[in-house]
Amino acid sequence: FIFGLRIKNPKPIPLMILLMTSSFCAINGWLQGMWLLRFKTYPDSWSTSPQFLFGNVLFFLGMYINQRCDIMLTQLRKPGEHGYK
């Protein structure tokens, strides 16, 4: 999602693909959110447990690596270039 917004001249995408991927992400997010926030009960000490803290560190590290790689990918093309090297 973010990579597509960073590209300077993106190629057009078929509307059906956009609708199907958006629908999948919305339904998947809703199902996971309902499970995590409504049906699952957590003890009060859950937010300070080592598993939760390690999971947060791992999540943000992965997000940082993903964004750095996106930047590197967008810099592979020179201005005005449309193909791959």
C-alpha cells in the first residue's frame, strides 16, 4: 500500500483487482480486530509481558526495514526511467 503511493509514475491498476484486494484487506482486518479486541480476554499484566514487548519491537523493526527497502527500490530508477535495470 505505502510502496504504491511512493512511486512517482505508477502504472494503472484494473478496478476489479483494486476492489478485490481492498475487500480482502478490510474483511481480514475486521475479523482479526474482532478476535483481538472483542472476543479474546487478556489479563492486566499482558501489556507488560515479554512476549508483547518483543512482538512490538519485532513489528516496528520489520516496518522500518520494509520502509527502507521501499526507499531503495524507488531510488533504483533514474528520473524519467520507466523500465527495470
